[in-house]
Amino acid sequence: TFYAPTAFSPDEDGRNELFVVRGTNIDNDNFKLIVYDRWGEKVFESSDINKGWDGRIKDYRKASLGTYTWIAIFKDKNGVLHEEAGTVTLIR
């Protein structure tokens, strides 16, 4: 099972602050999440499944409101490679 929210709101109200994907049977040592803006520029990358995107771009500026594309590449605990992709909307 794999889950990724379709929106998040990093507005410091304590709710939905991070874009974090979740799943069962994921090998945490073989995981990567990448988020791109609408121009295809990479704005976030992590190999730690527990580290979500906080809505800031690489130089720590707040990202613009809008829709971002993400891809998660990971192996399950049986060694099978998976690629999941989608979009997430950043709202404040």
C-alpha cells in the first residue's frame, strides 16, 4: 500500500505542514522522493522516507503556491523496484 496526499499547507498552523509519502513494506534504505516545480526544476530531494517536503525550495525560500510534480522511487522489502508519481498542491 502506498499513499501520497494531494495537497499540503506549510503555513505554520501545525496541520499538514509537510508533504510526506507513506507506504507499507517499503525498504527505507532504498527510497528516494523528488519534487519538481511546473518548469521541471527540482525543488526537493530526500532519501529519507521520514523527511517530508516543507514547501521550501533549495535555497530555503518559500515555494510559490501551486501544483508540483513528485516521484517516489523505492524497493519493497522483497527487492522489487517501484516508481510512484503524482502531483501535490501547495496551499497556505
